[in-house]
Amino acid sequence: MLDAQTTVEIRPEELKDKVRDMLWRKLRLSHITCTKTEGFEITYCFDNGDYSLTKLRLNISDDTQIESVTDLYAYAFVYENEMKDLFGVKINNIALDFNGNFYKMAVKTPYNPQKWEPAPEIDPRAEEIAASVKTVEGSLK
């Protein structure tokens, strides 16, 4: 038997309010998916705590910009950076934005072949930033 799933179609301008509602209801953001269509189909999936999901789905054009939800669910930075790197989704105000360098790839936006171009150069400060993260992690032990 499949667990219950509810999908709600939303507009980009509704995203933050709808996600905020999920947070107020104490639902866990379990994952965000992106599929290349004529534009993008982006689905934010929330665990209701009873083995059921509530999904918020956006269908947007390639040029539509959406707001990050990292101010509500900080760990969404992983999903949002993946969508930027792999598909070229335009996401504003990601709390921890890797600016196209979340993954080291030979081709920028490999899951959106219309926009293929060489991947951006890695920030020369990347090793310094990684070392500082290791230092912070080490001090937490």
C-alpha cells in the first residue's frame, strides 16, 4: 500500500508563504526535486510525521527566478545549490550559495543541455574556506 501524498500546485510568488506554513506546522523538509520540462518542475516535499507527504510543486520557465527557502530550512542550501549547478535554476538569496561551484563539473548545468557552457572556474579561496570549515569542525569536538 502506498502512503498518502498530497500535491499542491503553487506559483513562484507563493513559495515562501507556503513553505513558511509547512514550518509552522512543524513539517520536515525531506527533499526538493527538479525535473527539466519546457522549463522546470520543482517539488518541495514535506514529511507529515505519519509516513505521508505534502508536496508543493512549481512549474516555472527557464528564466523565472525563485526565492531561496534557506532562511526557513537552512539545510535546503544543498538542494538549491544542486538545482542551480545541475539545471541552471535561478534561485535568489541562498544562505550558503556556492555560485555554480557546488559540484566540480566539466559542463555547466548538465541536466539542462540548452544552456551548456563550460563550468565556472573554482573560487581560488575554496581551499582556504574548506580549511576554515575543518578548523571549526575540529573545535566542536
